[in-house]
Amino acid sequence: MRILLLGKNGQVGWELQRSLAPLGELIALDRHGHADLSGDLSNLRALRETIRKVAPDIVVNAAAYTAVDKAESDTEMADRVNARATQVIAEEVKTLNAWLVHYSTDYVFSGQGHEPWRETDQAAPVNCYGLSKLNGERAIVASGCRHLIFRTGWVYAARGNNFAKTMLRLSAERETLNVVSDQVGAPTGADLIADVTAVALQKALQQPELAGIYHLVAAGQTSWHQYASYVIDFAREQGETVLVKTIVPVPSTSFPTPARRPLNSCLDTRKVRESFSLHLPEWEVGVTRMLMEILNK
């Protein structure tokens, strides 16, 4: 079985290189490509040619335009990468009678209310990034290709920058931190997403009727303020230098951004858990593991 992975150096893509490796021959690309293969989703012609050359049994698309604020003014590129490139991939996957695994976001929803979003809830993105990702989802469904779309949110990894690392740095520099308290979600490790992908893919290959859209996040929920408090308390317990004495909860309006953020990013994961017989750990489990890796480097 041949697997083409796009976006190999992103947070999720990096972990997918590990989780997908045992499943078959893995050809992993980033936007710089390799030899005569292109992983640049902004180059639609080269992308199409690459898929035809590789002729994979599975395409896993972990590449995306993720600059949420920049997307408000760079709508053409956000749409090209997140929607039009996704359409190209889906069309080629359909022609090959292959499978497509794709990652989307809670940003396809309005973020209103307090209940976790279900797969069947009405999509209504509040920013250009969310709209581009929704259009990508729709292109996959319209293509008729066999697919697994995983909507996730608040993704982190020990590799690269993330919210926890920022909080650790600031807590060693300042006595007071202001952190948003009215946005709620579930911090979700890239390693968890990658592992679930491998498990779900193996089952879907045997049971094609499992194709569809799934919500995938860690269990539980928290706010950015509570998340920051958890990270800083853990660092203090580990003997790290922590100067911060007060973490002030503030509304989103305290930090104006070009793109609106949904307040409710909680996703209902019942479908993915029941369909693939999965247990999703509480968000604190993955964050603790990530913090141990960061602090022990």
C-alpha cells in the first residue's frame, strides 16, 4: 500500500510520519517537494501531477493555510490552499479509487452557544480561514471520493511554537498575565490526532461505509485562561522559574484581531469514538506529557 503524506513538517504531519510508517510505503512531502514531486498546495498543476506520478492508495493531507488573521486580507491564497487544492486532491483520489484523509477545524462553526458541536450541526464560519476550510470539506464531499475528514481544534505539539510554550516564557518574565477566558475548547495533541488517524484508516479500509466527517479532540474542555493556569502551576511544581503571581481572566475583546475567533470551540466526539472503538484521553493527559518533554529538554 502506498501512502502520500502532504504537509510532513507541520505539527500533525510530523507525527503522521511516525504513525503511518507501519501501514505501507510512505512518501512524505512538504511544500518544497522532493525530486520531481511537489507538495506545494499553492501550485495546483504540480500538485495534480504529483498525485498522478505517485498513484497512491491513500492521500493524507496535513497541509493547510493556517494564518488565521492573515487570511482576512490574503483570501485568495487561503482559498487556493484550503479549498481549491483540496478539490484537486479529491478529484485525483476519486480517479484513482483511493482514500483521502483530510483535516479540518472547529472554525467551520459560528462558535455560538455552549453545547459541543456535532458533525450534523449547521456550519457558519465567522472568518475567512474557517470559510476556506469549509469550502475544502465541501469539495471533498462533492468529488465523491472515499474520505475521512477529521475536524479538530486547539492543536499543539512539543515541536515548534505553541500556547503552552508562550505561557512558560511569559511566566518567567512577568508578574501579571492577562489571558482570554471566554473562549472554550479542548487542547489536542498532534500525536493523538496522528494515532487516531492510523487506527481509523485501518478500520475504514476494511469497512468503507465508515467514510465521512468526524470530530476529533481530546476529552474535556477548558478556557485559555484555565489552560494557562494549568501550564504555569505545573511548571512551578516542577521547580521552574515562575515570576507570575496573577493570571487575570479577560474577554476576547481585550485582544482585538483581524479575524474573529469562535467562543465555543468544543466538539462532540461521540461519532469517532463509537465508529472506531476509541478512548480519547482527557486534555490534561496530553498537555502534561508535552510539558514534561519541553521542561526536560
